[in-house]
Amino acid sequence: MKVITTAQAAALVQSGWTVASAGFVGAGHAEGVTEALEQRFLREALPRDLTLVYSAGQGDRGARGVNHFGNVGMTRAVVGGHWRSATRLATLAMTEQCEGFNLPQGVLTHLYRAIAGGKPGVLTKIGLHTFVDPRVEKDARYHGGAVNQRARDAIAAGTANWVEAVDFRGDEYLFYPSFRIDCALIRCTASDTRGNLSTHREAFHHELLAMAQAAHNSGGIVIAQVESVVDYHETLQAIHVPGILVDYVVVSEQPGHHLMTFAEAYNEAYVRPWRGEAAEAAERAKEAEVLPDASAQLDARTIVQRRAVMELAARKPRVVNLGVGMPAAVGALAHQAGLGGFTLTVEAGPIGGTPADGLSFGASAYPEAVVDQPAQFDFYEGGGIDLAILGLAELDGHGNVNVSKFGEGEGALIAGVGGFINITQSARAVVFMGTLTAGGLEVRVEQDQLRIAREGRVKKIVPEVSHLSFNGPYVASLGVPVLYITERAVFEMRADAQGDARLTLVEIAPGVDLQRDVLDQCATPVAVADDLRLMDARLFRPGVMKL
């Protein structure tokens, strides 16, 4: 192990290399090294034509994180699990300045382990019948994870092959081939004099060990950014990456390069374990501080979240995963409603505690345990999640969902799927949540009834989703219950007269008109259940909802 500067680390990276970067939104990214790498490119136009690989999104929708690779000529191909926080990379892809690929986050974490173990790749059902599936001859929406034309052209030319559809023992699978990693950029807290790395001030462990092993066993190099170099570590348990895997250590040169997350310099709650029932009660009180004012007029968002809480009450799940954004507050609302007995998990590795949101997403306050990200996805993909509650951006009459890409060309928005596919194709029950329309929607609640004060300009239920992130009929065929919650209507996947699963309206809010406020606000016909019922009146009452 050799201690070097950020500039020296940047000088090690060669043109044409495949670089793997660790991090999760704002946590665990080697910001000092990637910033130096960008500065070198701006000065010298080197390195060029990099292939960047990362599992979780890393960035602030601005200039930090993997956004440092967002320069024309610097990056030839991007293979990422989530793109929304890496807007500069998305711009490269939207303007056809790089090949853009979006693969499931959990698959990428498992690929690191496959590469480390000298295995040919990852064989899995994750990604089947979504845009990741490469069987383009069956459906134009299936294109091997490509998010732009340049990537599709590379697949057609045979110069890019990130996923294959295969038959194995009479069943269909996707195969994600292993690849060489020339450089792994990781971040830990401290290094001892032999390069052993601790993570005692990091919010979680990412896939640090697997990534370092993969790069080392590929014949590549491992560069680790740390806060300090120490003579020795106080406890063996603090060491997460052994020094035999580490080639270079970079001591962070600026405080802003080693924030715990992009939102917080350091939050001790993220590294402190669950502290008993009394401490948990205190955390619930803190959660309540960020909840909507119970005395205020109910908005569409809170109504949707309340209805999701009712699913927690009805299904009584033990293990729950909540998505970022609107779903993130469901846990706090559930506790406010008097519900308990469930454990929240985050794909980054935390189990239990209170998941953070925004630029700290991935961390949890006072978790019960933290496991490596690949291990968390092992658990998820094996059916460990009893209930997943996730956001809803675009939905069609078949029950398909798009959360990953909207539009084409320079005006497109590439959000990426992150762990969405891994979770929705593995959970025992799936709930999507979002408003029925968007863009100016305003609702009013009067005497336990809902009134649409101003309709949204954008209808979220469309004839066909523009990007297939979730295949409703396929997941329903696995026997998984799928529910779609909006502020005025609830839909679920139900079998029609021919036995085919389709989107079906099962609940309607009291006070709204079925035709005008629901069916006319869908840009495609939807089935209406014979047993259509009213949504629970408690959803539309001011004050704290108790269950």
C-alpha cells in the first residue's frame, strides 16, 4: 500500500479503462479522487474513453459524485444502476455523447462478487420482461438496458454485451456476463499502515469488499480515499477491506471531500445501533416532527401515504422496503397511527431504524444491523421483503410501471431503476403510490369527502408506458399481489374474464365522480371491479389518523 495525493491518484487512471465507483447518493463516494480525475481531464484531455460502472446512484443532481465523469470524450460508456442524481452523465447519454446502460442495482453488486470469484457472470430472473431484457425481436421496449441510441447501436454491432437472455433447465433467465475492472475507487474512514481499511464513520459498507476483490482479481488497481492513516485500528471488527486488496490510499485533502453524505458532514445516529424501546420511542417523536401538520388541510400526497399505511395494517408485514420520495414518510405515518411490529430496510444495507431521505437516502438512524449491499440484495431477491412500497411515475392499462426513463433525445429524463426491479420482482407484495394526475393538481377535503379543486395537467395512466420498469402481468403471474394507490382511486392487478391480469379499479374516494374524476382522467380504458368500494373515510378526516 502506498499513500498518494488526489492528483497522483488521478494520474494513475489510463484511457480506455473500466472504472468502478463505490457510493450511494451522497454517502461513501471518493469525492476528492473523482474531482481530481475530472480536473486532470480538463487540463490534459486525459484519461479518455473510460467505461464507468456503478451500482447505486452517486451525485447531487449537480457537479458532485459520478457527475465528475460527465465530460465529452472522458467517458465512452456508462453502466449505472441509478441515473437521477448523475444529471451530467444523463446529459451525455441524452445527447448521444456516450453509450448509456441502466442495469438493476442488485445485479451490479452481485456482478462484483462474480468477478471477484472468477465466475462467468450472474444468472438470474431479475430484469426479465422489462427494458433490461434483450429480446428486442419480441417488443421494442426490451433492449438490453440501453437508454440511448448509441448504446443500442453498440449492442447491434456486437461491441457491447451487458445482458443475454438464456434458457437454463427449461426456464428463462437473464445472464449478466462478468467483465474486467481496471480500477476500483472506494472510500473508507481510516487506513492503517498496511492498508487495512475501516468504515467506522461511514453510514454503511456498500459493496466495498466485493468491489476491491473484483478489481484486484481482475489485475486492476484499488484506490481508497480515507479521512486518516493510523498506526493500527482499535478493533478488528472495524476493518472492512483488508490491506492485501488495496494498492493506493489517498487522505482526503478537503473537509467537503469526505462528508458522511452530501447533506450531512457527520450524523452519529447513522453509526449507532438500536438502543432499546425507550430510545425507539424518542426516535418516533423525532419522526413526528417531519410529518405534515395534522391540523392543516389534507393534501393529495398525505392521502396517498395514509392509504399505504392501511396496507401495512392489513398485511402485517415483518420486513418492509420503502422507496425514496413519497413512500419515505409512510413508516413515520404508520408509527403515528399506532402501528408497529415491522422492520424497515434499505437496499444500501441498513436493517431497522429510521431511513433517511434526500441526499442522505441509504442511511438509517439507529439501525439494528447493517449488512453489505450485495448481501442485502441476496435477502431481497430470495423473497425476504414481505411488502415493498414504491413510487409511481407512469402507469398503463396493463399494470406496467415506468420510473426509469421519460422521453427521447435531448429532452429525455433518465432516472434509472436503481434497486426497483430487484425489489418489485422479488417482494411478496408490492404497493405503488402516486397521484392520479400531476402538474397543478389541487384537492380539498370536506366532511370526509374528496373534491378535485384543480385537475392536474398530466394523466399518469397512459395507453402504454414509454419505458418498461415493471411488468405488471408478469409479476402478477408469479402470484404476487400488486396494488396502485392514488389520492382518489385504488387499482390492483386482477384477472379478467379470459384469465389475463389487467389493471382494475377497486376503490374510489367518497365525493368524487367515477366517470369525470377517475375514468376520464385515464388516457386509456381501465377495468372497473364489480365490487367497487369506497376508500376508507378515515383517510379524509383532518387530524392524526389512528388505526
